Amino acid sequence: MSGSLRRLTPGLVGYLVGFAALSGTTGVDDTLESLERHVQEDEVRPGLSFSERIRRRHLQGRFR
């Protein structure tokens, strides 16, 4: 795992645990399934897909 991922993972896990507590999920698999639905719903509001957000982040040169 790269250094950037090592630094990012603890915060991400913390957010996932918070998300799990709020959404009523109990494990990694059901939490990620629920998160996927929420991310897909979130794409509708700004009209910007998750894939497009990732592409733009790469173009900005972040997280390489």
C-alpha cells in the first residue's frame, strides 16, 4: 500500500464506521452496499458522476 493510501485509510475507516452507525449497517459488506446507493443518489444532485469526479481529481494531479 502506498504512503498516501496508508495516510488516507484511517480517516476513511472512521468515516465508514460513522456511516455504518447512522445507516444501521453492521459489517463492511453491508456498509459498502449502502454507501454505494448513497453515492449513486449523490451523483444526481450535482449532475456529476463519481467516475467524472475521479477523472477530474486525477487531472488536478492529486492523490498520485
